[in-house]
Amino acid sequence: MTDALEALHTRGLTHRDIKPSNIIFTEGEPKLADIGLVAASGQQSFVGTEGYVPPEGPGTPQADVYSLGKLLYETCTGKDRLDFPEIDSQLSQRPDRDQLLQLNNVLVRACANDPKKRYESAAEMHRDLAALERGERPKKFRARILVVTVLMLAIAVAGIWLWLQRQQPIADLHLQTTIRTEPAHALIVLGDHAQKSPATFEDLESRKYNLRIMSPGYDPVETAIDFSSKRSFDPPAFHLVRSRGALEIQSDPSGAQFSIRSEDGQISRDGTTPQSIVDLPTGKYSVVARRGDWEMRDEVEVTRRETARKSFAFVSASTNITSEPTGAEIFVDGKSRGHAPLQIDLRARGHEFTAHLDGWPDEQQKIDIEPQRENTAHFVFANGSVKITSAPGGASVLANGKELGMTPLVIEEVKPGDVTYELRMFGYNPATVTGKVEPQQQTFLAARLEKSLGPAPGQPFTNSLGMKFVPLGEIRISVWETRVQDYESFCQATGRRFEPPDFAQGPTHPVVKVNWFDAMAFCKWLTEKERDENLLEDRQSYRLPTDREWSRAVGLAEESGATPQARDGKIKNEFPWGKQWPPPSGAGNYGTPQRHGTTTPVASFKANSLGLHDLGGNVWEWCADTYKGGSGAAGRDWGVLRGGSWATSNRLEMQSSYRNVVDRNERDVIYGFRCILATKPESNPDNR
């Protein structure tokens, strides 16, 4: 704005009507408008708006400076131009008061009624404003020092001459005074000047000045100082009086003990509600109200000649607390109050709630409990999810021994926290992936599986046909009997003839109509197949379980006797399901009244403690041993079958210790087998 005025003035022009309505903004930058009133400097026709026109009238550069000063006064103070030079009564309390006082000095000079005390040009005013913007104090411009000096010398000479002529003293035209306050640092406003006490004002005129003293927390002082007949004059120090107000303290119910304390700790009061404290110094106070062991705290500000009010409600309200999932332990202000869902009475004030549920981070809320309303607090424990991938894919994913699926796998609704998963794949070493699940986020876990020869020691595994094996001492035993689909793979690969039974079977039924030699040939083929595929080591092979291994699997680890015939039937009344007779429902696929009449899919019945299915019922299972001393014609090649079948109903045959002695060349719809994986092949399983 000052640049715009200077541009007009250097061309011999004046604006003559600077006011808010003649200022427009273009892209955030103010511009002078209403150029129609611009005229050559010195033109005397009266234009302008009341309050913006100086006493001498418009038409000069200094008159434009006066108008701009009044415009800036309104902009910076929010006051009307006709209130000039009044300043903000709260100026002393503002953090930017020093800068505002310097700006006030610029405005006072720009709007001086005497043109000689005013800025001579808009450029001179611009320099002072720019200095303020840079955080500097405006320099005292001395563009007219020489002229002023000459004038002062002339006045002095004239004064001496008059004194000599009249021999009468005259009063000083320029006086000074120092105003002090107790306490110091109050804001002193003397006429158009403002400083902090102790404040020295120079170059005062011989006239009456209005004096205003302001300081936070003290009553303002308003008076006048008359310099009309005085020279320099220092009035006595002004003793400021602390401002005072009142405070009313109430409680529901009444009778609460309270104490108040000022921010500086100098003032304190105690009492019982309700109570009104009058003549209280202004300022901020902390208020503590107590009723029994219930304590409430707050703050209040007492202002001059006003009554502040503070009320405390010592009432309780019912609060319903729920959690999702339910069962979270609820803490209120650090104290356990029970498990959600929960309804409790709480004091009507702010409380901190914490909900704890194992497996999740604690949830916290701050709630203001209000009387005569339904207060609720609801905590949601959000789950996350896990996505597991592997290279190659198709690995089984297990958590705590339970199979969850195959990679790539997304597991939803996983509790936040650390997670560990095991990845297993036949022909590869087991891998473990770990991570941390966050609420409402998906955690990505990946593993690159390393190829291995054979299963890891002591670990369950699934082979290339999908047959599952579990450890049994130093060997691993199939959890179910060899299935139709497994045996068909063998027949297709070798061209071996397979005659199906006279009843329908699905691919997961146990294969039947196989003799001992068929079963051994299957084991030999599967061993060679997986060795060729680098899935087994040379020292690992599939075979039939020995008679003693089968006994250990069914739970007869303590059988005595060196041969199958020596052990045959020695342990009485022990069955695959226990000692109960008759067999309970679901004991297995036997020829009992609950019979199925044919084979059933493997694993249709509950596994034993080792995880093995159908050790009793479904099909008789070939063992690796031969049986010496079998009945019948001499020279027969006797083998051992264990476990009973879907056609077995005889109590003796259903005992775990029973051996079914059959020619190893025999095939029947009730004969099948299960495999084991041994670290060392048994070269001569006879007489085991």
C-alpha cells in the first residue's frame, strides 16, 4: 500500500480518499481502487470520508499517509477510526505486546494531527513498517534534522531576544517524566505513548495528559497529569491494587469439604459446600472437593469484579460394559471389576477403562460417566489374518500339530500376537515360519522349502501317494490300511493283475483280495519309485510290519514269547478299543449287529492314541512274519494276519492278541495290509 502511494506521489498525484471500501485484493495482494478521485497534489476541492481526512484536509501526500494510518489502525486493532489513538485494554497481557507497541508508535506518527510530526512520505512510513516486519525497531528518521536544527536555533534566538525584552521566563516546551509502579513492569499509556514501567517519556508538551496503567491481576489506574505549568516532573510511584473477584463452590449433595489454592501457591482457602468466597484475588486456582474417600479435582479462574462458579456432583450412575469376544476382564481406574458383560455403578465423573483378554493387546477408553443416563462401554478385540505361501506350493500347514490346509493358505480370524506355523511336504525338509499378527491386518509369511531325502527323523510325513505315516519307535507306520487308490497306482505302473471284490469299493476303501506276496511286491515297488524320485535314502524302505511291531501299534508292547505262535492268544480280554465287551458303538467295522456288510473308507472310525485307524476291523492285515506249526497239511507256507475284518464277530478273533494263520498265497475279500517305513530293511523277518 505504501509502495502504491509513493508511486502516485512521485508523479505529483494524490489519492484523497483512502478507506476500506477503496481497497481490493487481487490474488491475495491489496490494491488501491477508486482512482477517479486521484488529483494533482494541492488541489483543494474537498473529498474524502470522515475520520480518514486529516485536520488540514485532503490533497497532499501527507494527507494520504494520515488516511492510510487510520486504515491500518482499524485493521490492526479492530477499533473504529474515530477511537484513535485508544489501544487494547488487554494489551499488557498479550505475548506480542512489544511488537504491537512499536506498531502503535508508527501509527501515532502517521496519524499525527500536526503535519510536521507526520511522516513526510509514504516511503518513509514503508521503511518503518518493513523494519517492524523484520523484527527490528524502527529507526528515528532524521530527514529533517538540519531544518529542525535551524528552526530551533531561530526559536532560541527569538526566545532570548524576547527574554531580554520582557525579562519574563516561559515554561519549557518539551518536558520529560518517569513513571514508576509497584510492582514494576506494568503497561504505562501516557497520551499517545506506551511503555513498561519504569517508563521515561521525553519531548512532552506543556499540557494535560491522560495516564492509564494496566497490569495483569491488578486494578487499572486512570488519571491525568498536567504539565501546563511544570517543567520535568516525576510523580510518586503508583502502588497497584490487586484485582479481586468472587468464587462460589457447590456440590451435589452439599456438605463436601473443599480446598482451593492459587497457581503461585500464595493463596489458599478451605471450607464446606455450599460457600461463597468474596474479595478473592484474581487468577487461576486449583479446587479439590472431597466427600468421604471420593475426591474430585478441577480448575477455575477468578476474574475482576466477577463471580466464578464451580460445582461438583458426587453421584453414581449405572454403566453397562461389554466386550467382543465376551469374557474380557474389565479394569476401572486400574482396579479389576469383573468380566464382560458387566453392569456396575460408578461415580459420575471421568473414568479410565481397560479391557484385558488373553491373546489380544489391552483396549483402553476414557469415559465421562453421567447421572440419569444410560452409560455404556464396549470393547472390540479385532483379529487379523495370515497368508502363508511356500516354494514349491502345496505344503501342509500345521499349527500345534493340527493340519490347517495347504499352501497357498489364508487363515482368517487369527488372534493378534506371535504366531508359528510348520510347513511339511514329502521330499522336503520341514520349515517353520513365524510372524506377528496385528489387529485388522494381514500378515504375510513365506518359506522356501529345501529338498531332502526321506522324512525328517521322528516326524510324521505324507509320501508321494498321499499315505500318512507317524513314528512308532524307530519305524514309521501308516495311519491307515493301504487304499484301493494306492494299490491301483502300483498295478498301473507295473502291469500287475488286480481282481476286485464282488462288492463296490471307493478309492479310499482298503484294498482286498491281496496275498502276502502282493503286499510285499507293493512295498518293493513303492520303495524303488521314491528312491528314483530322490524321496528316500538308500537305507530307507517300505515293508510290512513284523508281528511284534503290529502288537506294539495295537498296545501289546509287553507280549512274551519269541515267535508269533508263542505269543498267539496269550493276553486275554484286550481289544483294540479296550477291555469292554461287547464292543461299544463306533469301535470299528466288525461283523457285529452294527455291521456295515463290506469295507468302509479308511479312517472312518476313531484313531487310537498313536493316531492309527482300523487296527481292529475293516480288513485283516498281513504281517511280515511266517507262522510255524500251523494246522493243516505239512509243507504249507503259513503267514500271520492281525486285527479282524468287517466279517469278524467272534470274541476270540477280536482280541488284540489273536493271530489268524493263513497260507501266504491266499487272497480273500477280508485280507489287506498296511505299510511301515523302516530305516533298515529287515532281511529275514521270519520267526519274529
